[in-house]
Amino acid sequence: MTQAQDELRKAFIYLRVSSDKQVKKDYDPEGLSLPAQREACTAKAASLGAKVVQEYVEPGVSGGSLRKRKSFLAMLEAIREQGDVDFVIVWSVSRWARDQEDHWTSRGLIRRHGARLISVKEQIGGESSSEIMVEGVLAAVAAGRRIEIAEDVKRGMLRKAQVGGTPYRAPLGYVNTSQIIDGHEVRDIALDPDRAELIRDCFRLYATGEYSLTELAALMEARGLRTRATKSAPAKPLPPNRFSAILRNDYYLGLVTVEGKTYPGRHEPLIDEETFQIVQQLLASRRQNGARAWKHHHYLAGSLFCGECGGRLLYSRNRSGNGAVHEYFVCINKQWGECRQPYHRLDHLEAKIDRHYATIQLAAADRDMIRRTVTSKLEEISGANSDEVTSAEQTLRGLKQQEAKLFDAFLNDSISSDLHDEHQQRIRRERVAAETITKRLSADFDTARSNLELALTLTGNVQHAYRQAGETLRSLLNRSIFIAIYVDQEPEVVDRELREPFDELIALAEDEQSRKAASADLAAVLDPDGTAWKPASSRFSPCAGRQRRGLTGAKTQKNPRQLSADGGSKVEVMVPPGRIELPLPA
């Protein structure tokens, strides 16, 4: 190294851009701004007779706070340790600090260790009164500009939220999208195909009351739920506290919150209001009772509700002073004084639910009747749907041809842009309608029949299956068959809500039983002693029923009006097949 090179002074340069957008431009990984800053700072160092010995780069970091700027802090530490740096060169005061206090504090640190702050664009770094005042004005302008930008951003975020947009990064389960409409970029929110359904499952599972946040995190990790990968961090499982934030976020209801105010959003909700409120109640009650009380679960949890107020019954397990463990269910509204229903001992409720399972068992005749009825209806629907689906598919093919012709006409300047857009919108509306019909009517009837047979088999002896099952299977049975089981103060089961298809199956069976009961009531009125409709005992034979339906070759009596001693006819077959029975005398 020559003597002239030894005499060159040392310079650090500091390069910063405020956002990732400024970094992700052009083919250069650093974008356009950072290389331009580097070139200008290097030239400035040369003009000062200094050599750039180190550069510190802060890509996509806001200048609002020094605490977030790792490279900046590392540079200050290096200046303090080395003690022989002559200049710190920046592009402008705004690249150095956007807060007046930070500006003067950091400037004082480098000045204390013998270095001088230099800006390419402004005349700063001097120590005279006029130079200090000018630098102070520049620092104030930079700080004011930062505040102005922040205010503009807030106004923009508020306005976007007011019209239903999302002015921030979409939460997990959604993705930010953009498209060019009429020459300008429109940013929107869409469902994340990899995570949306998993987030929806988080709410549904937690609403059952059977999972703690730790258990939910483990379950969703096993199902593959991960964070979105970034340039600095790969996708990874979510910790339990992250699920707490997700379950409290009303964005999943279709709402957007900005500056403490909530607005209806344009994005598609992932969860309904009822489920969201159930989740909020569970989160509030568990926070009040403490996390340890919710490490224990029971197979009835999530299925039991209060018959008085409709609130969910929560499972609790407590240890008394003598070490005994007491288990019971309590209404969620009792802790706020909104329900008078008492605590229910666990063994009492278990016995009641076990007995209630007998009410959803179906006799073989009922199952056969349901099987015939539903199968016949499925075949009827399948035939009708097939015609409509075929028609909708023909419509879609026709629309595709229309769209191709419209596009050719537009390219050949045969139609105007306005007319093209009008027909394009009409085709789009008709396509959506036809696709909706196809999706709604293209049902998998083989799966429906299979599910029907499975449900009918289960209702054959479901109480026995429930008694033989372990806790996990009992929990699955409860959640598969019941939406809710309502119990009163006794406790007794006073009502229930069945899931599909059990609600329809039981309703069909109950309708058939009601019809039979009505027939029996009518017969009791017309025939109180039960004899008017019976054949004479001396004439009873195993084939009598078949003879009455005309299914045998039995001969009729010569006198069809011959009566038995008790007033009934002694003739088993009153009229041959195809004939009309004559009226009896009064």
C-alpha cells in the first residue's frame, strides 16, 4: 500500500430504504434506490479524500425508530469500538433519522468518537451556529415529513376500511391479491386455498368445548396448518398463543377494524356469528377460571346445553381439601348470575344421556320404511337433476362458443369496446348461474345411499353401541348424532337437536308412528270391544290374510251375507278378485 493510500481517511456509508417495494424493483436484488445511494455516497467519500471501508445497509426498514434498525445500531457500535472513523456518509438527512431526538442523539454519538456526519444532498455536519440551525431545520423537516406520511397512511387506511377494503396484510386464512382493472391496480383479499378451511376448523373444534389452546395447536399442526413463509423465515407451526389471537379476530366474521372502529368488509367470512360468539364465551370463561381447569375434558363436553337459558354446560373437575375429586357440569351463564340451574353431578348426567339414547333407536320395520322412502326419493331427485344438469352443461358450452365469437369480433373491430364489455358481463352472469345449478344438482347419490345405510345401521342398536364404546368413541357418537342436548334442573333431558341425517330419519319414524297411533285411535272409536273387524275364530287359518288379498285359490261361500253368531261374517273371502262387495242390510 502506498503512502498516499495510507493517508486516506476512513468513511462508513449508511444506505436505507423505507419499504420492501423500493428493494424489489428491477432485476437488481437491491432494486433501484440502494445502488443509486451507494454510488452517490462513494463519490462523496472520494471528494472528501476518504476511502469507504464499510457500508451498512438497511433494506425496507422504516426510519421512525432507531430501535428497529439493526444495521444502524451496529454501525454506531463499530464507530465506538474502532475510534478512527472520520466520516459517516448518508444520501440525505431523511435516510439518517426521521425523528429529531434520534437525529441529534446518534449525531452526538459519532461526533464523540471523532467522526463527522455528511449528507450527499444537504450541507450538514458543521459546528457553527448557522450550520447547526440549518441542520436542525432539516431534521425537523424530515421528522415532520414522517408524521405527515403517517397521517396520510392512516387516512388512506380508514377510507379503504370504510368502503369494505382491507388496508393491511390479510390474516392467516386469507391472501392479498391484486389485479389490473381499467389500467390501474386494484388490491383485494381472497381465501387462502391451503389454510382457509383449516382456520374454519379451528373455530368449529374450539366451539365444541373439548380442546384447550395447546391441544388445538397440536391438532392443527398434525393437520398441516403453518404460517406463511417469508423471505427471512420458513413456514412453521403456530404456537398456542397465536390461536388465542386468531380465535378473537373478528376479521373472520367479515369485519375490518381500523383505529378501533369496525366496518363491514368485502372479504368472504370464514365463520358464522353464532360459532364466533360461542368461542368468545369459552375463551372468556377459561381465562377467568384459569388454564389448568381446562386441561381436563369429558366426552359429554360440547354436547350439553342448559334447558333453562340455552347456555352451554361446561365440564369442571375440582379437588376438595381431603383430596377427593369432584366432577360436574355447570351452565356457562351461571357464573354471571344469568341462570339459576344448579351444578349437575357427572354420574347423574351420564346415566340420563345413556337412557336418552334409547329414544333414537329405530325398529326394523321403521328402518325398512325409511330405506324405501328415502331411496325412492333419491331416485326421483336423481332423474330430475340429471335433466337439469344436462341442460346447464349445454348452456355452458353455448356460452363458451359465444365468448369465443365475441372475442373474435372485438379483435376484428366489428363491435365497440362498450358493446363487448356489455356482452361479456352478460355471459359472465349466465355462466355463474349455470355453474351454480351444476354444482348444486350434481350430487353424489351413491355416497348418499351409503351414508343412509350407515345411519340406519347405527340407529338399529345405538344405545348398545354407546354403552360398549370407550370415551373417545362416545364423544364422537355424541357429536355425530346431536347438535345439542338440553337438560333441566333435575337433571332430565327436555329437548334435543339432531344432526343430519338423524333428524330426518327420526322425524320420518315418528311420523309413521303418529299415523299408526291415529289409525289405532280411530279403530278404538269405531270398534270399542275390538270384535267387529275380526273373522270368526272357527274360520281363522294362517292363509286367511292372503285369501283376503286374493292371493290364493280358495273358493268363496255361496252365501256371502251369512253372519256368525256374534254378528260378524263367517266368510273369509267376501268377494272374489275384481268384484264389488254388496252392502249389508241395516
